[in-house]
Amino acid sequence: MDIVAIIIQLVVGAIGGNVAGRASPKIDLGSAGNSVAGAIGGVVLGQIIERMTGGAVTADQAAAMTSNLDIAGILTNVIGGGAGGAILTAIVGAIKNR
């Protein structure tokens, strides 16, 4: 696991969760709830997408690539993290506010 990717997924997931929560009052969990659900969803979906697109590497490969942050990897983490954050926030908000 790449720590930079996880940090990107956490931050963008929290943003995605807050955007989804503010978009619909029916799923809003409040700022803290949206951020937590979004961060968790961002990491989960971000890691799934990273594994599916071939982004998963061994620890040795990750150590060798730490100085080579490519734009495709960053975009994959941003898209996966944001979507995951929004999706999990919507699911948790819909169940909680039922």
C-alpha cells in the first residue's frame, strides 16, 4: 500500500462525502458524519479501483517508485476516493435517516 495514495483517498473521500451529504438533506449526516463516512468509503473504493487497474504493487516496487508520482495514479485515487466517499455517505445516510 502506498501511503500517499491512502492520504489522497482519505482527503478526497471526505470531500466527496460532504458534497453528497450537502446535495441531499435526506442523506446528510452532518459535517463530521459525512467526513468520516466519506473517508472510509474513499479508501475502500479507492483501494478496490487501484487493485483492479493494476495499481497494486509490492512493497519493494512501491519503495522504488516513491519519487515517481504519475498523474494517472493520482487521478485514479482522486476519482476512486471521491466516488467511494459519496457512495458510502449516501448509503449510510439513507439507512440512518430511514
